[in-house]
Amino acid sequence: MEQRYWYADGLEPEELAFQRLYGPVEPATREEAAEFFGGLGLDWWVAGGWAVEAFTGVSRPHDDLDVSFWRRHVPELVNYADGRYHVWSAGSRAIFPISPDKPEMPDNADQVWLREHALAPWKYDVVLNPDRDGRWIFRRDPSLDYALDEVTWIADDGIRYMNPEMALAYKAKGDRPKDRADLAAALPLLGAARRTWLAEMVHHLHPDHAWLEQIRGG
């Protein structure tokens, strides 16, 4: 029997290539994420473009929902998801299912993907954040760490989001059209301290970055 696979219209080439290889994605909404991860009772937060949108109120299309979670809590997540979602370890070289019996993550895997079953679309792509004695480690420069409350905030919807300046510091490396759109939406709303922090961090990570003049107001 011929099988047909359908993909959402308007996907960026990178996202379309991913879905053709690994299967379709139907990302959870923020409300669904709050229901699922809220029941786990452990810290989690939303990063990426949704974090910028929560701060600015400026809407744009999103390919996915960037949920982040402490890496050390993967076994709790696997047990909690059992019976509702299959959890897969995702690394640079391989993906494979993990289970309550074998919840260990390989060293080269920094994400877990969740879906209901093999014929269902991927629902969550969870970025696993390392910590240092409970402090959030900045993966762009692991020598830096912060208290979670220093780099996140809780919005009126009850969801914890990455601070916009930190989300943009991550996005600077990609410098995609959507990243530039997020920068343009957020910059007018950033106070002087946040804007200075962002300029210094982008310069630290990418000394000749094209964003620097814009962030500094040049």
C-alpha cells in the first residue's frame, strides 16, 4: 500500500529537510506545554523565538516550541512521560528511544524528542540544559553560569521564559531572517542595561558580528 506523508506549508528548507528525514512535526502549543511539564513539578522554560514574542507581543510564525529542561532530570521526565509519549535521545550522530528501564543519555546528545508513537508527529523538542551546582550554564560559553531567575522570567500566562537579551545572544550565531526579525522587535523594548548586556555578550561571542552596530544604536 502506498503511504503518503504530508508536511506543513511554508516550511523553511532546513525544517522541511528535517521532517522528510525524521518525520513530521506538530509542535505543542504553550498551553499544552504548561499542562504537560507543569504536571512534572520541575523547572522548565521556553526559549527561542517564543521567548522573544512573549516579551514583545509581536507575533510571527514559529516552526517549533523551544522547551528547555535540566539535563539531570531526564530520568524523571522519561518516567513521567511513560504511557503518554515515547522519549527519544537526540544527538549529533544518532537518535534512539530511551525508557524508564534505560533512561541514560549519551554524552553527545543534548536534546530529547517526544511523540505519542511511531506514526504520530513529533510533539516536543526539549533542549537539555546543563547546570553547575544548580546554576544555569550558558552553552555558548560554558565558563559562564547564572541563577535561573537571572536569565528567565515568568509571564502573565504562568510560563517561565528565557530573558529576551539571552534569547537574542543565542540567536546571534544563526543570524537567520527570523532571528533578525526577533532582534528588530525586541530592541526598542530593551532598557539600557539589557541592551548593554546584549551588546557586550554578542561582542564576546562574535566580535565582528553584524548586529553590534544595531544593538548599540549606531
